[in-house]
Amino acid sequence: MSRNMQENGPGTVVGVNVALSGTLKDQSDIAVYGMVDGEVISEKAVTVGESAQVKGPVKGQIVTVAGVVRGSIEATEKLEVVESGKVFGSINTKDLVVHSGAILVGKCSMPSSEQAEEEDGADQKSETDGTEEELKEEELEPELEEV
């Protein structure tokens, strides 16, 4: 749980029994414990709880995944996928933590600060949500070099 969430409480909470469709956007923290079919966007932290399922892109400064995300994740500071977390989609973050037992299927981009600024300035970002259907199998297999 982020320090901001502990001090001020979450800005938006999607409860275990809640199913939401559409864009969820908040300037404060967002905690998802139910189901969201659509975008989840926060200027602060996004927490995807163990019981949560998100189908769509997730954006935030710090993103923590304990449930399932089927879509791209953009964490401007840090992405953490805990042991119960499952991510199916492309990720873009400065700092990545994947716990033992977590599942991560997709492309990972960890640009340096300079690269991130250049990409933002050139606006060359892909408009895909990175769902597993869009990911090509050959992109998921690592390239092996001959020794």
C-alpha cells in the first residue's frame, strides 16, 4: 500500500462485489478489488487487489498487481507484481519488481529517463492496449544467442 493511501485513504475504491465498465480516472490513489472492463488511470498509485480483474490499460505512478490485468500497464515510477499477480500485456516502467510465483506475459519496456522524455516529446507511443490477443507469439519468445 502506498504511503499516500495510508495517510489520506484511497481516492477511489472498487469493491470486491463491484463490476465497472468504462474509464476510471482519479487524481488520487485507486484501489481495485472487483472487476473493471476499461481504463484505470491515476496520477498517484493504482492497486489491483488479489480478488481483482482488470481488462484494459492501467496507468499510474506506482502500480501494484496482486490480481489479474489483461492490458498494458504504464507505471511512471514503479510496477510491482506480487506472487498472486498475473499480467497479460505490455508494460512500461522505470522500476520493475516481479515476485516469485507472479505471471508476466508480454513485452517489457524500461526506458531511461532520457529515452522516456524523448518518446513523450515525439509522441511516438503505440495506441494498443496490449491485450494478450494482440501479442504475437514470436514477440514473447526470448532470442537466444549461440555461444
